[in-house]
Amino acid sequence: MRRLFRRGERVRSKIDGKVMEVLKYLKANLVEVRWFDLEKKEIRTNKLPEDKLSKAA
């Protein structure tokens, strides 16, 4: 299994363009990420497939 991202790395979601931080890998293709929700003013976590993410500039 080749991992594209490391823990703590900033990535961009291809779905909605949010910049997120990688927390950990859960399975072969599933990544747990977190981001700051501006509307609710709190930190959110979510699990996304690795192919829906790209490196943030």
C-alpha cells in the first residue's frame, strides 16, 4: 500500500475545495481528516477516500 499523504500534511478536497489536515489512515484508501468550519466556528473531522484529496499549495 502506497500512502500519498503523511500525518499533519495539508490537503485539498476535490469535492468542495476545503483545505484539510490529515489525521491518520484508517484503511488502504480511507483517510481521516479535520478542518475548521467557519460557519459553526468549530473543528470537524471526517473520513474521505484518498483519491478525493490532493496536495494543498
